[in-house]
Amino acid sequence: MLGYLILSLVLCFLYWRYRDGKRITNVFDKYVYITGCDSGFGNLLAQHLDQQGFHVLAACFTEKGAEELKSRTSSRLKTFQLDVTNSESIGKAAEFVKSEVKGKGLWGLVNSAGILHTIAPVDWLTISDFKPALNVNLIGLIEVTLSVLPLIKRARGRIVNIASIFGRISLMSGPYCISKFGVEAFNDYLRRDIKCFGVKVACIEPGSFKTPLTDTDHPLKQMYRLWSRLPPEVREDYGVDYMDKVCLYCTKMLGQLNPDLMKVVWCLNHALISLHPRTRYSAGTDAKCFWIPLSYMPTAISDFLISLYKTKPAKALF
């Protein structure tokens, strides 16, 4: 009996690998719209798809980012500026995409634009500190998707949303994690609703990678800014040396981030070219071996393990 079970598992695995490896053809007539192409995952994916022969429509936040990307790619790739927090900008981008794809429809949308913005304990924050990450990472992603959804339905194409492993388990940056939990929820809602139209939706969950979002100076500058505005009684709760401890910890952790962004780009690429894309892709050893298992553990265990990562305030009870 055990032998039959092992044989069945081996056959299932081999079939899955065979199915997972089947690819689409004729990429030369397919258009892919990518947000957040100034740097990071979006920038690398735009270059990678351009090399394969896709027509890439690369949205950049800055004119400088657009010019630099254009200088490294072929004439097929078209750049344009997009602010995902501005409805007028999103509408103009959708019209540009529509004019480029014409009657063919849009094969792929990759929502890559995102910010980290604020890392701090919750009692340091005001409601205005939550809004930037939510507006870019979640509301902007939803509005961009809705703006071109008819074009994707026409092509029976793909939507690929970049969430995070911290869309499964909340750690350090509350606003960022909340926005990525929202992306996970929207992704599931979207996938189930438009599956009947032949549209496939995938979610990418990167682990801890070294990108411009995780530049060492950025999160620390944000924390020092927040620390400087705290009332004296809150600073007293955390202790005068709290920020020194945080600085040492962040420098150590950020120095251990994975610099190989192509691991995420491979997942994005597979979601666009596979005949049978996966529902979710987890990129990075830390995501697969630690964060995903941790997200399924009992709350008491996950809370304890996460507490080991946190810098303790001076007046912490435990």
C-alpha cells in the first residue's frame, strides 16, 4: 500500500512539473503593462520581457526613470509616466494602453508599483502615516486594474499582483503589511470573479529582498522623523537609547537581504508565459522555509517568534 502511495505522489509530481513547464507561443504580438518600472522588480521585468519579444508598456513615476529604462531597451518598449495615487494619471495611462494594443486587448498587467514608507511601533503613528502605503500599494493597484480590466478580458490575459510575504504575516511596518494583506484579499476576490472570462490572476509573495524600498537610509530616516515628534512620555516608555538599538538592528537585518531580484522576476515571468500559471508564487528561501510555515502556526507560537525580532522598549513588561 505504501508503495502505491509513493508511486502516486511521484506521478502527480511529474505531471505537475510537465504542466508547469508548458509555455504560450507568439509572444511577439502580446502587450504587457507594468507599473513601477523606475527601479526594482518592475524595471528588471520590463527589460526581461522586452528581451523575449513582448511589447512592454512600462509605467514610471519619474521622467528620469522612464528615460533610463528606455535607454536600455528596444524600440518595442514604450515608457510613460504614471502616478498610481492620481485618478487622472491612471485614466490617461489607460487611454495610452488602449491606443497601443488597439483591438488585440492587453495580455498582461503587472502591478509592481509600491512603497514601504513607514516602519515604526503603532503608538508612534497617526492616521496620516497609514495613508501613503495604502494609497499606493492597495488603492492605486485596484484602480489601475479596473482601468484596463476590459482590455484584459478581451485578450483573456493575465493579471499579476505583487504582494509580499508580509501580506501573510504582519511584522515591523504596520501600514505596509496592512496594504499587502489588502492586495492578497483583492487578488483572491479578482481571481474568483473573472476566472469565467478566461482571465488568470496570480499573486507574487516575495520574501526579504534588497530593493530601493529597503534602502538602509530610508526606513531609519522615517523612524528618526517619527521619534523626533513623539511626546516626552512616549519616548520615556521606549527609553533614550531605543533608536540606537533600532539603528544597529536595522543595519544588520538590511545587510542580510537577498540581492538576487531575478528570483522574483522569474516568478513574474512564469505567471505571464505559462499556459497554467500558479495561483501564488513565493520567492526567496526565507519566504518558503520560514515565513510561510510561520503564518500557519498557532498564534501563540508565531507571536513569540516574531517578538524575538523586535527591539524591546525600556518599559516592556515581557
